[in-house]
Amino acid sequence: MKKITLMMFGLIQTFTFSQTQDLTTLAAGDHVGMNALFDDKDNLYGYVSLYSYGKSGDKTKKFEYVILDKNLNPVANKEFEGDITAASYLGYVDFKGQIILKPSMMDYSLVKSKEVFTPVSMVIDPKTNSITRKIYYDYLENGTFKEINEPKSWKEQRKENRDEKKEKGYNYVSAVGELKEGGYFAVEYKDYGKYENSNSLMRFDDNKKEIWRYKYNTDGSKKLYTTLSVLERDENYMYCILKKVNDKQKTFNLMVLDMKTGKETSNKPITGLSDDTIDNIESFYSNYRKLDNDKTFDDKIVLLGRNYDDSESVGFARMILNKSDFSVDMKAINYEPNISAFLPKVNKYGMVESGYMLQTKDMYFMNDGSVGILCEKYKPAGQYNAPKTTDLVYIYTDKDFKVKNVQVFEKEKSKWVNSDYLFSQYLNGGKDVVFFYRDYQKDEVTRQKRWNLFINTIIDGKFKQEIIPISEKDNYAVTPYVGKEGYILLREYNEKEKFNKIRLEKLNY
């Protein structure tokens, strides 16, 4: 989830200005998706809307993109030939300012099962409104690069892997990416199935000439091996967690590599919390969805993970990496006693009343190192019961990662819906936050149920909530989405009537 920075001083309960766009009239094809575009500083760039015209060749499908600016004005469009296995695309802006259309869904209906292949991304140059297939490279075991022009079918790839494994006893695996600073970065290793070894990180110049190579896990085996996870990198350093495993014993180090030379600049132990906690600090999954669990500041990198005790999640862990001296600070808060002091019904494992649990929905990182954690009370589906959600719970910590407050946002029970939570935005240079959710509530006067949009601000540690009714006609779905500063985007949709409009509604403040 993207978080955009804006200034907000107060909200009132009415919309006063609207800008609209009818997505069905922007192109003749079938509308297959739209998403917001953000620049490299997470500021809203605009939107991209995608349309499909169906099969155009044995391996191709015709699409059209329409680029909208922040005011929903169409500024560019073009038809293009995509891969036949692409159902739709999600757009994002890369570090070059190009708009990348990455396949977001597969279409298996137009090819035989033995012909299925992974569709490639497309690259839009906004300056010329041209679009080309994204160029990919393979780094081969003999030390050369190979440009990938056409993806192989999954069946072909499986056969090649089987043949290579039979011949060598392992599969050689590599991946190549471009660097913002120029040149390329690659990783390689040998995959033996149950273990891997001969790992390397490599940097190459623009001409694909090797600048440096960092080797690790050279003789890795099932019980004795080393892994390296890259947390972040900038023009000067690469920050990594190096894990060494000897049977059941694990050690963790923060290793910092010089980006110019590949040499170790620092290598310090990471301690203070359980092995499971440190081992999983780099990623955070909730309801099978990966959350954005880190933020990089000028002086530090902050990560949030789960805190584990005997392999059970019992709370949250925060890791701060100081860029000036490469020190690491690890702290944890648990459901008991830290969160239960403010939320008495929660138990050691995050369970609350009536079989509901606290399911993490999002997290917010402030400049001073404090972290806000948003959870939702969630009850999984049973044999005869639908999944349900109720209240949202916001856990606010201070700069020392101590629980400062817990705020409960009561809402109606929802069935079959994974979440009523929508999205969030940072405020006031990143020190405050606002998040949005919706709730289907009964009007106290008319006694009719309607959707309400809830706008929740946490400014200087103080909570404030505003409620805005979302008008919704019969059989028309209205979905709130990210808008430009001071606005929210609402999409009104009815598939049967081919009604698909978006509008920007101004929030007065």
C-alpha cells in the first residue's frame, strides 16, 4: 500500500466539489483495471486505466492504456500488443520516470495448457507516449548475459530444469535487475532441491562488466548454511541480514556492503529477541497478504515484524537500523501485558472476544521511530459460518516502542468481507497519519442502512474521526480510492449497465 504525504488541518462532514470521468468512454475495449500511479517519493502521479480488445495473434492480445492526471484528465493513450496470457496489468512509475505495466492477472483461456507462459511487462515512455516490451536479462553460469526476447512456456522451463538437474545434480539460478545509480545487480546460486550453495551478489556497469562480487554460503548443506537478505540499499551502502545456521543453532548479523567496492563495511551481531522474531523481521504477512512493513528515513531504516515465543506470535517487534554507525535496536511489545493494559479482552496470542482475533491491516512509521499498528477484529470461517470482521483497533507506540494508547473504532459486523479498511495517507511531513474505512450502518433518522466513509486522523497523538455518507443507488457499488491532496476518489460501478465512473470529491479543511 502506498502512503502519500499531504497536509491536513481538519475535516468537515460534507463534499463540496467534484471532478468526474467516465471510464467506459475513454476507450472502446473492455475495461480490465485501473490503479493509481506514484512517483519515487510516494507522491500521487496520476492514474492508468487498461482496456482489452481480445486475441490479436497466436501469442498476443490487443490492449489500450489511458493515462489520467491527478485531476482525472486523459493526457495520453495508446493501443499495444501484450502477451496472450495477460488478463490485465498494474501500473507503477520506476526510478527512470517510465510507467511500467506489470501483468497482474493470468488468462489461461486462449492457450493450451502446455503453451502457458508468464507474460512480460510493458514500458511506457511518458515523454513520447511510446510503449515497448520490457527487456529482461539472464545471467548465465559462464559469466555472460543473455537478453530474453520471448518467454518460454512453463512446460519448456520444467523440462529444461529437469534435464539440467539430471546432468549437473543442481539447477543454476540467477536474477538480474537495473540499478538507479547505473548498471546492473545480479544474484546467483546453485539449487540442489533440499539446499543451495555457491551464492553470490554481483554488481555490473552499464556495459555489463563485473565491478565486484560478494560470495557467501560457498559450501552450504542441509544442516550448515548461510543466507543473506537485503533490507535496503542506497548509492553508498547495501544493508543486509546475514543468517548462519549450524544444525539448530542460528546467529544473525547486520552486514553492510560498500556499493562501490562490494567490501564489508560493518558486520555486527543482531541479538535481544528470539531467533524466530529476528528470522522473520524482514517480512510481515497477514491473511496471506504481504504488508509493507518498513520505511527508510535519511538517518535510519525502521522495520516492524511479529514477536515470537516458542514459535507462537505473541506481539510485535520493531527493528531500527541506524545509518550513521550501523547499530541495531530491537524492541518488542506483547499482547500481554503491553497491549492488554489498554485492551483488557486480548489474550497472549491476540485473541479477543467471541472467537475473534486481532488481524493486522496496516502499519505507519513516523519520523521519531514510533510506529502505529492498525488491526481489525477478524473471525475466520467455520464449517457452517462465514468469515466476519468487526471493530478496528489502532495501537499507537512512542519512539521507544512502548504502547502509548490503544483506540478502538467500533463498526458493524461484516460477513464474507475480508476487511472494511481502505487505505491510509501520511500527514504533516510523515509525523501524523489518516486512515479510511467504510461501514454499512443504519441511519438513526430514516432507519435505512447506508455506507458511511470514516476518516480517522491521528495528529500529535490525538485521535479524531469524521463520518461522511456515501450515496449509493440500487445495484451500484461505490468504492473509495486514493485521490490527490485534499480529495478522495470515488468509483461508482454497475457491470450490467456498463456504468463505470470515477469522481474526485473535495474534503474541506
